[in-house]
Amino acid sequence: MTALDTYEQAIEYLYGRINFERIHSEAYTAGDFKLDRMRLLLERIGNPPDRIPAVHVAGTKGKGSTCTMIASILTQAGYRTGLYTSPHLIRYEERFVVDGTQPEPHVVVDLVNRIRPHVAAMDRLPARMHPTYFEITTALAWMYFEDSGVELAVLETGLGGRLDCTNLCRPLVTVITNISRDHTQLLGSTVREIAGEKAGIFKDGVPVISGVSHPDAIDVIRTVSRECEAPLWLLGNEIAHRCVQAASSGSRWQIDVPGQSFPSIPVSLRGEHQGANAALAIAAIVRLREAGWDIPAEAIDAGMLRVRWPARVEEVGQQPSVILDAAHNWESAKALVHALSESPPSGRRILVFATTRDKDYRGLVRILLPHFDTIVITKYLENPRGVPIEELESYIATIANRPVHLAADPYAAWKLASKLATVHDQIVVTGSFFLIAELRELILDDLRSSSEPQPSGSEFVASNADQEHAP
């Protein structure tokens, strides 16, 4: 097998695999998500998860933010920490970082060259044993973590939990963030069914931290944790949180867990929902402390202060204010409009919107539209799952009397919104991770060229967003 020489060749090889994030996910069923392939692939590369303990995080909403908070704290505590999240915004290697740093391109090339013979050998096996894009990526992350001397990995599930290929880890703590109906064709049509899939990451005797709020989900989480004899801390019961200081630049929260109180935890991410994510992260850290990990209070504060999470109520420009958010389902849309209400502009709000066919885009539109004065709708260029702009326009006309503008592509939508906005207005780009992925760098380049202030690059950043993908 001829070795790949360049980063571009390595990325082309990876994207040549079945990529569940960029095709019609309706074509796949739960039967396509099995652990046999991943188990065999890990065996072929030496089973690195056996040597690297993990914090494993699942959920519909907030899991990426929670993972990044935990990883940032562990890094500040002096531990070599791997963070695995998905999908990526700009570069593939955003998915697996160590202490907030992505692998260099030549490292990606080396990793891909090392795994290709194993993938080729599995490709010669019977059907359904061909490793997928997400499975290969997860294996590459484990290889990179082991090469880098990672002491603890923080893993975000790709889809669900029970059959997600990250579920072959050895967790010290498992975390379930909030749950809502999403990916119903794969995970089930009810919150109870979806909660059951997420709870599939629970391991016998391993502590569980849960942020679920729906009564059916709580019931499932309690039942499965009892069956696993896994001690459970539930947000709103064993875990309490309340905001003690709110500001547009961040907030402070009192977080209480059994036997400990943290009176003023800094949360740099915007939105009340990030207080809940912070509470889950702190609870996970406390469980790690109880397991013998030395994580001082100073590391907790420093880690939380350094967290930045692109595309989560991310303000990238001012005059006009420009907000990027990857909200793509009911819960994330509600969190976005609540966060926006905390700092209303003096002028109008302009929505730049595109969304995906396998989402409940009508529900998403109904939540967002009342909070905007003008709407610019568009469609992605790089993903075939986008809802046609004519279909969006037709539906919006049936439920709202708002000015609606059509743009053939995301960048045209951004330029149109920029022309419509005054310095007193606010432009919000949302509706899909794919929209943000196509637009974020273009918007930042435009704002830099006009000398708008930009976020500092010194913080602990994981450059991707939560939830939307199917791995």
C-alpha cells in the first residue's frame, strides 16, 4: 500500500469513507450502528481505550460545551487531557485535541497512514464490517491520545450512546446532558426511547451525572443507573445551581453537589443553559476528585474562565452585533432566544437562517420567528440535506408577517443581512451547524477587514458545535 504524502491526500482518504454527517441520514437505520466494527478496529490498533481512562458524555443538547469545560479544568490541573468532539467547523483535526491543541497536519498524515492497512483488511471482510468515517476518526483520536501521553480522555458521543463507537471506552464518570427529541429515525420517536439509548453509556458501578429534565427521561435514567448499580447525581436534586452574577461577558454560578459547595464558578459562555452545563461539568470533576484525581479549586476557576465554544451564542462582531449559533432543534432554539433576550439590541434583529430536512424545521421556525424583525433565508452549498429556500419561504408566509429575503447561498445571505443592518441592529446566523461551518470564517474575514474587534485566540477552544451530526 503506497503511503499518503500530503495532508490533502489524508483528508481526501477520510472523506472517501461513508460519512453520515454529509449524506441523507434517513437512508440509515439503527441496524447500521453496531459496535462489532469498532471493537475489531480498536483491537487491530492495540486497544488504546484499555490504557486511557475517560469521562464519557452523551445527550441531545450541551454535551460539547460540557466536554470542553471538563477538559479545560483537567488541563489546568496539570493533566495531559484529550478531548474528542464532533463535528468540526473548519479543519478535521479539531475533532481530537490534547490540552486544547490540535495535531499538526503531518501528524494527521502519519495517523492515517498507520490506520489504512487495518481499514483495508476490514474492508475485505463480509458486509457491514467496513469501518465508517466516524469509526475511523474515533480510532485515530485514540491513537493520537496514546501517542501524546494523554492521562484522561473526555469523549463526546457522536449519536445516541448505546451503539455509539465511543462507548467502548473505560469511563471513570459518565454524563448525560439534557435530552430532547432528535434523530428520531435512529434513536426512537419518544423521549423515553431516546433516553434509553443515551443511558446505554452507563457502566456497572461508574458514577452518573445527569442533566435530564423531562419526567420520562428522568425515570429511564434512574432505572438504568439502578440496574448498573451506578450512583446517580441528578441536576435539580443532588446537583443545584443558581446564577449569582450575570453579565454579557459571562456569569458566575453557585453550584452545590453532595458535601461540597462552589459559591462563584465563572462561566464564560453566554446563556442561562450554560449554567446547567457548568453544573454537570463541576459535578463530574468532583466525582473525579473522589476517585483520587488532584484537581484544585484554582484549576476549576482557571479552566472555566478559559473556555470558549465557537457557534454557541458566539458574538463575533459589534455595530452591528453579529451572533453565530448552531441551534438546530427546539431545545437549542429556545436556549438561543432566551440568551438573546438577556442583551437586546437597540435596533432590529435580522435572522440569517438555513436548516436541514431531517429536522423539525417548522417547529424551529415557529420558535425563532417571533424574535426577529427581518428574515434572510438560504441553503447550504456543501450539504445536500438543506431545506430548499422556496419551501422555507412558503412555510414562513403561512405563520408570520415579516419581511423575508431569499439568498442563493450562505455568503450571499450574510452580505444581504450586512447591507440591511444598521450599527444599532443585531444579525443572528442560526438554524444549522452546517450553515455556521460554511459561514463562520467568511464572516470573520469580513469583520477583520473592516477592523471589527475579534475574540482572543488565547483561550481553551474546541472548534466545533454540539449535537447536529449523525456520525
